[in-house]
Amino acid sequence: MSPFPPPAGPLLLRCRTLLNHARAVPLRDAGVLVENGTVVAVAPFAELADGAPAERTRELDGVVLPAFTDAHSHLRALPLGEQGVADTDLETWVVRLTGTTALDPYDDTTAAAVALVATGVTTVQAIHHSFADADTYAAGVRAVASALTEAGLRAELAVGITDRAEFLPEPLPAAWPGPAREPRSLAAPARGIPPGDLPALAASLAPSCPGVRLGVAPVAPQWCSDEALEVLRRCADGGLRLHTHLLESRHQRTWLGGRDGRDPVSRLDRHGLLGPGLSAAHGVWLTGPEIALLARRGAALVHCPVSNARLASGDAPVRSWLDAGVTVALGMDSQHTAAPDIFAEMRAALAAAERAGGPLTPHEVLAMATEGGAAATGHGGRLGRIAPGFRADLICVATGTTGAKADLDPVERIVSGAAATDVTDVFRSGRPLVAAGAVRGRPAAEAALARLRAVLETDRDARTRRLDSLAAYEEPLRGLLAGIES
């Protein structure tokens, strides 16, 4: 049996306002007939009223639209500020992460997944990565997969690998630009899984993770050797999808010297990893020719505007991506300061585009969060629209009918003013995950959050000491990067 079976019998939804897709003309008093988790008809409600018994009819008094995809996540439930990790430049921030408290992956994912459901997300793409040994790594993946399935999310879970230069660029200079030599944990961290073991690990995990689709991740190309990228190509040749971080900061272009095709895009292309099976997050520092190459290869890009702003990465040239024909999705990158809110992420995308000099429309941004996310995660033509043949993943948003935004069309109202708290109903394959504002998994998520915070409190003093120790390396690292740039 599927871990998330469709509801028994037909389901008829009566929608006061229906948006079939991001650019659709709104339909009034529309009906959506669902059978076996799939939309079979969309028509005026009166034409479908006899298609389901009264007890199988639900009235949705808001704007009904396709559910969202969070196309880049790390499934962190708690804001990193609760661990004492403040926003800073990306390279320093990554080093700080090594001092954080390790959290139970099941609890972390449970709380993160339910929070995503509450903001209207039914599909998530996430990277799971650690330096643990194979058994511990596998147990973590199984725990994450189990929590995602129990929360009701459709998930693409990329098993991540790195084997070089995660924290410091290569080659390192003979003289470290600071009072202390770089710690071995930064220059050569202990890694539990060699790249050559990744295909067997991924294959062994698939039977025990029935609720998710497993893929693989070069967590970032500059953190992978040529040997690791070749292993990943073999995984892709075997049908696994790939997800990665790509040119999130300006330093990543020259992280491995930047000579002789060692920039991230060239390396991915040389190893045959640029293609329709690849999605890449951030892309802030892509050049015009690189964007055109990604478009020709059919790779997708995931825009993460809130994360880009918080980690001083810059504003991605999303207008150029779209104009070049690249598939573009939206990702929250687990960078919330309270609860995740994909509506705030859409507004951040509009603001970032204005700053970058290539404005986007609300309809384009909504398309990124729906159809773009579906395509970037391998669900194109099955998710992102409310239409016959598509899975019945849809949400209802209470937008209100009075006030300054009352005259805006529904898409503009939603993108400019809605919030996660306005989501009243969420359906995944026709099954309710949120009904009349009640989130099905909330009790489990609240219990998981309580356990996570108890662990943080227990480790508070030790974590403070770890972070204080790492702080001594921040200025030398910035000096090193500045020297490379110059």
C-alpha cells in the first residue's frame, strides 16, 4: 500500500474563487472533482454537483489555487538564531554551523515538515548531508523520510556528498593570515562516507524510504572532487535526480582556483551533470553565458531570495533566468526567523528583482512557487495546476474582500498581502492536511519542538564554547578570501 493513499471515493470541492494556475483567469463558484487523488474535472459547480454525495462535498470560502513546492530546503525546524548563529556572510556562516548542537533528525524533520504544510507546501526538495559514518547516515535518512511521510509531504530527498574544501578554499596559502593556524576540522574534516560508497548507500536506502523519492546531491560542486562528480554522474545515469548549491556567493567561482575550467558550472558540465535531472539553488553569481548554458541543458534553478539576503550573497538575476528560458522554482532554504512563510518568500522575490534591475510580476513569482517548483522537482505536468490529470494538491487562502487590496486580482492579493496564517485548507492528492485552519500534524510538531529545545538547553554552555572557539577564525578567513579576490 502507498504510504499516502488517496481518499476513498470521489471528492467534490466547491470553490468560491478558483485559480487553475498562476496566470489563469479566476473562476467563480467553480467545482473541482477529485478521484483517486487526481483531478478529473473542473467546471462550474452546478455542472458537477451530482458527481459526489453531499457528505463528500467540501465548500472552500476563499481563493483556491495549486499547492506550493519548496524546491530547496534543509528541513531545519528551529531558526539558527536559537542556536546562537547570527546572520553573516555565507563562508563565515558555514563555519559557524560546525559548532551547533546536533538535533534528532526525526524530530527536526517532523516539526519542519508540519510547518511547511501550514504555509501551503505539499512538495519539498531537501538535501540531507552529514559527515557521519554509513550506518549513522543511513539511519538519519530513514528518520527524515519517515517524518516527511507521516507529515503528509511529497518529498524529493537528495543524499548529499562532499569530499573536499567545505570550509576553506584550495589551495591554501603557506601562511594562514591570522594568529592561529586553521584547525584540522576546517582544513580536513573527518568524513564518514567516501564518494564511491554513495551509489550503494542510495540503492540500499530506497526500499526503506517508501514515502519519498531519493536523489543525490553534490552539496556544492566546489566541495566535490572530480572523482566524486564522476560517481554522481553514474548515479544520474542510473535514473537518480540531482540537486545542488550553485554559485551562492562570489567566492565560490574561485574556491578551487578558478583556472582551467575549475569554476562550478564548467565542472558540472564537464562531468555531464547539467541536464533536465538537475536543479540548482541560488545561482546568484551566474553569468549570462552560464545562464544560457543551463537553459540549453534543461537544468532548473531555485531562487532563494530570503537566504540570499540574510547571508549577504546578493540578488540573483532571476529576470535573466526567465528570459533565457530556464525553469525557475522558489526555495525557502530553511531560513525562517519564526515559522516558514512562502508568501513572504514570494514578496522577497519581488523585492530582490527590483533591486537587481529586472522586475518580476506577482504572476511570475506565483508560477515559480507552483509550476516552476513542480518542474524543478521532476513533477512537471503532474503538479502546479488544478486541471484534469494533475494530482489534487491544492490550497485555500482567505484573502478578505475589503480594504486597500480588495480591488486587486486574486494573484496580486495573495502575493502582496497573504501570509501562512491565511491558509485555511491544504490537500495533498485529495487528502486534507489542513482543514478549516486545523493542521493535522500540529500536536506531533509541537511535541517535537519541545524535545528539540530541551536538547538545545542541555547543550547550551558547550555550544557557546564551541562557537566562541570558532569565532577566532572568522577574521583570518575573511582576510584569506579578500586576498584571493585581489
